Amino acid sequence: MVKSLSMIALCMTLVALTPLLSFAGSAPSVGSLAPEFTLNSQEGTPVSLKDYRGKWVVLYFYPKDFTSGCTIEAHNFQRDLSQYQQKNVVILGVSVDSADSHKQFCAKEGLNFKLLADTDHKVSSAYDSLTNFGLVKVAARHTFIINPEGKIVKVYTEVKPNEHSAEVLAALAELQK
């Protein structure tokens, strides 16, 4: 009886852990093709990664609109936007907030690049950039630089909002040589 209860407990544990195991190590790495996606922007229009083939893409994931770190990070990307455009680089921000929240955030903060709504968490999960805060899931602060062929050429998982845009611009200067 005790042995069968132990076996049942072991099976239940394995079943419970299976979803977690399927995502282990699933983050796209340097040299791999960036996972394709289509998400709605702050304008409510669909944006697909494939639309940007032939351009460099800075795909950055951030936790939440209107929070201090996310606002600083977005402001710095906005401040440097002309430098990105000169390098043929598109900035795409992704969080699990709604397109309407992104629209309000862009209007309030004067942001002129696309923020994408990953409300079902699929893209954040595909990029291994989803974090649980208790019952709430938010995007982790990660950034992927994607080259014009759609390959990931740089990954940031330790992002400091104040320094990040300058750090990305420096990496792009090296990568585009």
C-alpha cells in the first residue's frame, strides 16, 4: 500500500513537472533562427517578425508599462531612436500588457517605436522570457538582437535599464562591421 502510494506520488510529480521540463533550455541562442511571431502593436495592427527581414531588429522584453525601470528603458531607446534608424535597426518592445495599455504608455511617454502585446504569453515563452511573480506572469527583461537574415546574434538576460540602449548600440557597431 505504501509502495503504491509512493508510486502514485512520483507519477503525479512527474506529470506536474512535465510542462516545466518542456521549456527548460528553450531560450533561443546566438546563431539560431529567431522564433517567428505575430502580435498586435499599440495601434492594434498585427506585426510579424518576418516583416522585418532585411533589417536588424532589437527585440526587447520588459515587465510592465508605466513602471519606473520599463519607462527608463523605453525612454533611452526613444532617445537613441535616430541612431538605430541610421543603422537600419528596428526596435520592438514586448510585454504581456494589452495593446490599449501600450497605446496609453506610448502616448504618455512619447514613444515612436512599436510595442507589442503578448497577452497570451506565447512569444515571451518562446523566447524563454516569461517570469512568474506569484500568480502574475510578466515578461522578463531580456533583449535579442536579430540580424537581417533572422538569426539571433546577441542575447541579453541581465539588463540594466539605464545603460541598456547604449550597450545595444555598442554591440550593433561591432556586429555590423
